[in-house]
Amino acid sequence: MADNILLQVAGLKVAYGGIQAVKGVDFEVRAGELVSLIGANGAGKTTTLKAVTGLQPIAVGDVMFMGRSIKGQGAWDLAKQGLVMVPEGRGTFTRMTITENLMMGAYIRKDKEVEADIEKVFALFPRLKERRHQLAGTMSGGEQQMLAMGRALMARPKVLLLDEPSMGLSPIMVDKIFEVVNDIHRQGVTVLLVEQNASRALELANRGYVMESGLITMEGEGRTLLTDPKVRAAYLGE
């Protein structure tokens, strides 16, 4: 893999019926990076992630993971290979307990370290440990976001994709979620973070991409984009 590129998207186009939602996108994520993809609602960010993870058909272009094309593969196969997404809306199993949800995250594993990894998730999210026998559907949105992230980590991802993890959460919970995203990255997990909260996403990012109307319009180091006048005017209200 050139320059340790784990995930590479080339010329990606995605259409819903006659509407082209993604119009030719190129980006990459290297091993050990936290890369943020920012943009307004409707820019095509979630559609891009769905195409990358096999949940939406690719019209044109290719997606390479660990040096091989994964175009046309399903989410099940990609999770087994280490490409794991936390979807927008969290998608927890509401009638299962916290512990059972975490066990579901490890369904593809055959090793004997699952229980140890559950404890690691509980160390990241003490609130989940306190409520480990509680049904997921009775938790707050922020708690369910923690659970969805913890469940994804149970798959031991090579690349963790996070789709709008702060959406709809209280300011205090937003702070907690971004703190944990940073912790996960510091522990060595490669992360692709898709966010409308541009300032918080770029503060954490090694590199960032700005998406508008289905196209990547800017890219660069996270801190550089954060101070760019165009980004500040468009996304930070300045």
C-alpha cells in the first residue's frame, strides 16, 4: 500500500434515481490518521459513506481498502475485513442490553479476548458499565451514541467510520463524544469522521476535506482548514 493508505476513494459517483448525489469524489485515509469530511446537510457526506461501506451502489469510480478494490462488496464482508461504520442515527439493538449490543459487535470474531475488549469499552464509557444490563432502547441519544461507538470498536476496526456522531446531542454530550473520538484515535485506531460540526471535527483532524453539493471543494491539514477564511465564513458563521 502506497504511503500506508488504508482507504482510497477515486472518482466516486453515486446517484439516486436520476439525481446525482455524489459527483466524482477523491479522498484517502492513511494508517493512524484521523480524517474529517465536513459539509452542510445535503452535501453528500452520508451518501459517500454508504457507498464506501457497500450500503449504496456505486455508479462510477472505485473504493480501495488496504490496496484492493472493495466495490460491490456488502457491509458484512467489509466488517470482517476491518472497515466498520457507526451510522447516522446510531442503529442500536433497542431490545437488547448494553452488554448484548457489545457482544453483537464482536459477532465476526473467533478469538477469546471479547470479554477483555468489553472491559476496554467500559473504560472508555463508564456510563455504559454502570448500566450494562439496561435495554439500549431506554437510554438517551447520547448514551446510545456511546453504545454504537463501543459496539463498532468490538469489531477491532482497521478503519472506523463515524457518520455525524454529534447530531442531535446536548452540548455536554457533544463534548464527551468528541473527547472519546480523540481518545480512540490516540489509542491507534484510524478514523474517518463525517461531521456538520466543522470546528470540532477539524480541531481533531490530521487532515480534512470539505464537501459541497457532491464534490470535494477543499482539502488540507485540519488546523489549516480551521483557519481558512472560506471555511470560517461557510461553516463557522464568520
